[in-house]
Amino acid sequence: MLTRYKMTMSYDGHLFHGFQLQPDQRTVQGTVEDALKKMTKGQRVIVQGSGRTDASVHALGQVIHFDYPGKAIPANKMILALNSMMPTDIIFTDCQIVDENFHARYSIKGKWYRYRVSLDHFVNPFKRFYTGHFPYALDVKKMQEAGRDLLGKHDFTSFAASGGQIEDKVRTIYYVNITKDEKENEVIFDFIGSGFLYNMVRIMVAALLEIGNERRPLHDLKRVIAAKDRQEVRQTAHASGLYLYHVFYDDVPQKYRQDRYL
Amino acid sequence: MLTRYKMTMSYDGHLFHGFQLQPDQRTVQGTVEDALKKMTKGQRVIVQGSGRTDASVHALGQVIHFDYPGKAIPANKMILALNSMMPTDIIFTDCQIVDENFHARYSIKGKWYRYRVSLDHFVNPFKRFYTGHFPYALDVKKMQEAGRDLLGKHDFTSFAASGGQIEDKVRTIYYVNITKDEKENEVIFDFIGSGFLYNMVRIMVAALLEIGNERRPLHDLKRVIAAKDRQEVRQTAHASGLYLYHVFYDDVPQKYRQDRYL
């Protein structure tokens, strides 16, 4: 008998070689699978994530599922058991027993990524693993206006790292919000979309920073999207500022559907 | 010819074995002295801090001085040179050339320590190196009221770790402020005093948390101070929440002299 668990987790990515299992590397998937193997006394339980995150990338709302063999454990006991076996850079924040139709990856209706950029003159020692760094002039209003050009359904070939293997590069961006956190001296980028290509958020952030720094025209992203050419944006913002913030398994709420007004 | 430099620095303490130089250990003092040795082509320059910080303890305003031999380097060049040689967990934020009467330790008029306590149910992966952790009921108003009992000139023997070698345990506490950061779900403790004994801030925080959790009477600190016995407070809050926030070399400003109203 198998019981399917859906679990939500946060992790500090800076000491992991990414989410996906790799032999002889410390990964999030590997860490969770090792704990489950102890619980099952040696049986491998495959952990399926909503998607991979790269080395140094963080999660505040990664979602996984797995099928636990043998006697079902109540969800509130499963979360305590797994948290007690996790290292301090992983924490499970929610656990539910779900039916077999739920799939952490294929049931997704949308994903929310956040990117934090520190504007401090020097790299702040307390933020070196948790933000990107851009110590130059930045016009947040211009970036916010430029961000609207990303909304809607587009072929995002220009924003996909060349290493990606997915052929269909069409995605829908529902929500783009760029704000200044004055207290922290940071700019926060939020993106919600149907899905994101490999490195897509980091490439969008890099392009928006160029616009905010007036090294790229205000509405250049329209041209970049139309060009379908990765060479149009050569930069990729550093992994350390990126957070998988939330995964939607129901329709993305209307309040986050800025694309409705296009 | 020697030129004395006063420099202010921040560091993330979690990967250091404390401030003070120790053979074969990564320390803040050792890291700065190694950089200065490169600048002088092999001559040792002794770095004097305002005081030590323990392993895992952070600084947002540690102050050091050193006497640089040879040709004087302008302060704005010295800070750039040293920052370029620092690892990413140390950053210098200010540099001044001072006269030989200035001493990072003996010229001190006051010190400001901050302590951050996370109230999250589980240890937050992003705060594990940067806060203490207290996932229990806590009455911040009671702690604030109890904190006033620490103000003024007292023999703080009850709040000094037994390892300390300083005989005179009399210190003056000028300012105690305890606030809740709702957004971060943290309690922030601020203490300004003439000086602090070994582990004194961490022991005061532990005692205040017991009061806030109603495991100790509201005005018990008066009795604890009078007892002059370390056994009166058995707990010490974890090093990871402690920050050396500021060092005063001028009189502590009147707005921080709560002890005036006693």
C-alpha cells in the first residue's frame, strides 16, 4: 500500500548542489530521500519536486510529493518525523495526504519566484548568500514599467539559458512586481507565471536591471522577446538572490492576473 | 613612521572562531592581520579590537585600530585596499586616521549590543546562524518592564560567565529596549552600557526570556543582581543571535541614558 504525501518546504540553498539528486553531492532531493530511506528501513522512496532549483537558489515554498510504502502515517506525524531528520537548512512547513492524481510537477497551475537585489555599496556580509548585488544607480519606476512588457503569453527563447532541453519556449507571465525595500536597501522582484524556462527569472532580472540603470531603453524587452535570441540578454543575475516563493496548484488568484488587463 | 587607523567593520561571525587571533583557526583578527602583512610585505601589524567577540557572534559596528608602518595611506585608499583583500564575510564600513591617543579598547565610552530571537515554531533555515530561537509564549511588555531593573550601576557577578578573568564586575547599563519585530516574528533586545562582562548579554537575554515566559517573577532581576551568584541564572542564550552593534568613543548620547531617570 502506498500513501501519497504533498509537502511544502523552505530551504537555504547556499550549501546545496541544487535540488536534484546527484551522486556524491549534497542535494535537497538526496537529503529528503535519505531520511525517507531510514523511515522505510532501506526502501528507496522517490521524491518528486515541483521543479529543480540550481545550486545556491533558495526556496520558501518548494513542493514535493512522494509515495510512502507500508502503513500510512498521519500527516502531522510525517512532518514531525521528517523535520526531526532534516539538517537545519531544510524545514518542512506543511504536509498533506493527497490522492494519486496529485503530482508536484504536472499538477502545477503557476509558479511564483522572488529575486532580491542588495543595493549596498559593498557586498553586505549578512546578505552574500541571500541576495544579488547591484551597487549602481537604479530607477525602480522604470523597471516596474518595463516589467509590464513581460506580461502575457510569449515565446521566451530570448530569456532561456542555452542549456535547456525544453523545445516549447512559450510561457505566460501573470504578474510582475518590482518594489524597493527602503529599510533593507534592496529591490524585490516578484514574478508569477505558468512556468519558467531554465534561468529565465535570472535573465529577466538582469535585463530589468540594465533598464533601471539606463543601459537599455525603457521598452526594449518588447524587442528582445520578438527577437527570440538569447544573445539579446547576455547577463544572468546571480543564483544567490533567487527564491522559489510559491507553487500554485489551483488557478492563480485573480488579484495576481495582471495579464487580464493587457 | 607609524600611522594609526581607526576602522569600523561588520562581520558575519558564523564561520569564524571568534575575533581574537588563535593559531590555526580562522579568526577576524587573524584575517585582518594577514591582509595587513601582505600590504607591508611581511611585517606584522597588530590589530587591536574594541573587545573580543566569541565564535558565531556577529558585528555590525566592531571597531579596531592598528599602527601602519611606512608611508601613510589616505583613509579612503586604506579602506578600499583592505576591503579588496577581505573574504565576503567581513566588510569595513569606515576608516579614519586618528592620533596616538585613540585606542580601540581603552577609549571606549560605551558599547551597544543587540540580540535577535526568532519566535518561529521551527528553526527557520534562513535565520539559523543569525538569531537565537525561542518558540514559546513570550510577553514582550513584561520583558521590557523587567529590563528596567538592569539599568544603572550594579555589580553584575550574577551575569558573568565563570570563565571571565576580570575582577571588577561593576558596570553601568544605560539603555535597555526590547521590541517585537512583527514582520520578522522576532524579539530584538538592545543593551547599551559602559561595558559588558563575558557572556553578560547572553545571560541577561536568557533571564529576560524566562521572565517573558513567566518562568521567573517579573522583578526577579533585582534579587538576582543582589545575590551576586552566577547560579541564579543557569541559561545562556545562543551566540548566533548576538551582534556587537556599535561602540561609543564619545559620551553615550542623552537619548540613550535611561539610567538618568532612576
